[in-house]
Amino acid sequence: MSRVRAAVEDSGTLAKSATSGGTLPAATDAAQRALEVGKLALTTIFDEGREQISAEQMLGLEAIVVSIGRPAILIRSDRFDSPPDPWGILERYRAAIEAIFPSVGRIELTGHPSLDWVGTGFMVAPGVLATNRHVIQEFAQPNAQGKWTIEPGISARVDFAEEIDTMAPRERAIGSIIAVHSVFDVALLEVAEGAQGAVPPIRMDGGSVPVGRGRLSFVVGYPALDSRRNDPTLMQNIFANIYNVKRLQPGLLNNWSAANSAYLHDCSTLGGNSGSCFVDLDTGVVTGVHFGGRFQEGNWAVSTRDLAADGYLSRLGARFV
């Protein structure tokens, strides 16, 4: 990886933002070769399967991440904008990707002294929204018996819209905290059906998805500005100063972290992405619940296989495959 990384960094520029439909930057011959090999790897994965890509193609695939980052594609009326090169491969799976969007929402608050929204959530069972424990800690606390309740004076809701050039809100009231996992950074919230009907849950991996290093994946969520921890220029290149709205954020599953009991991935996530679904592109199945990371370095997602293993979500009606 170091050889390819050096070649790419020699190019000296980043690609234009995904939101502006930019193209690959000028690069040295070595860097350009790596990028072309990476694009071939993307095509090979989808046409012939991941097991058919060569070692050089795997390095090239990683070089794409090093050189142009991971795009954060805007979503409008439940459709994602045209993806930048080399992520045009997403078009092959447009229908399956977009089917997930209506089930992902922004968790919003009324009555909080400083916050009007706190993170992302997605439907995992009828009337059940998953997010992170650290998200609900902004508006809920456990009592002496360990039961979590929303703090007095605060009401919570989830809006399944909040897109760029947003459509009308698709809000549902959050009624209660169903459960907070004792080990993983996951919480389950009760969501009212609403006048528009129930919001469908998304399928989750219980062991059938062939997860592995280099597996193409994506996150759907609401990245928020955080210039304190992240490079402002890089943030501008990727997010074009547009934050707090729903985005499609593709990337790669990198590895399994035994220390964190979590998948490592490299999608361009920010603070507001906490609680986002991490989805396997080839199957359209959620493989993890994103809970944190470092911008442009690496991110973590709780494996849904661990959630399936304790049986609680299944009893609530979650569908694991």
C-alpha cells in the first residue's frame, strides 16, 4: 500500500467535490496508473466477484480512497445525485440504494437548551428506530433501576426527509426508549406510525452477507459540520459547505476490529452520522450501525451479527438474513 499511497500523494491535488460532479485530478503517471487499476477493480468486483480481483487491483482500489477521498453524495426527493468518477458503479444499484432512503431519518429535539438535532437513526423493526447510545444521551438518562427515559421538558422526533432542497417534513414522534444495549453503542427507540403510515424497516445481516476486506459499502445519514477536529479544506472539498442534510456516503469495508468488536470502514462520515446504517452495496443489506471514527482515517460500525445473536431485535420483529 505504501508504494501506491506515495504515488497518489505525489499528484498534489484532490478531486473536486462529489457535490460538484468533479473528475479525477491531474496525477503523476504512477498515480494515474493506480487510479485506472482501481476503477478496473470496481468493475471487476461487480462483473465477476471480489475473488477475481488481483493484488494490484486491490491496491488501486485503495488508491482511489487515498487520492479522491470518499464522496458524500446529496439526496433529493429520495434520489441521489449523479455520483462522481469512479463511483458511477453506484448507478447499477440505484433502485436498491434509494429504497433505503425513506427509512433513514434525522433525530430532532424540542426543548433542549442547545441542540435541535443529535444524530441519525434507521428503522430496524416495525415501529423501532436504531441509533447510538451516545446519541440518546443528549436527551435521555437512565434512572436508578437502569430504565432510560427522555428528560422532562424535551420531546424527540425523527424526520425521514431533511434533504437538500428539502421536501415537506416526514416526521414521526419518538415515544420512548425501548432498550439501550449494555455492550454495544446501540439504542432502540419507539417511533409512532403517523398519519402517513408505517415506515418500513431495513433488512439486516445475521450471517449471510460475505463481509470481508475491500467489500463495497455505503452509509446513509446526516453529516454535521465539525471544523474543530477535521481539516477545513478537505471538508470543503467533500461537503461543499452543505451539512445537516441526508447524504449517500460510499466506501469500503476495511477490516474487523477485535478491540472495538466492530467493522472498520472508510466512508466520509462526520458527527451527525452517528447512528447511520452501514450497508453492503452488493446485497443492499445493513451490516452495521455506524458509531464513530476519525475523519479521513477510519470509522467503526457495530456488526448487526452481534445484534442478531442476542435475539432481542428478532423478538421485536427485525428481519435478519
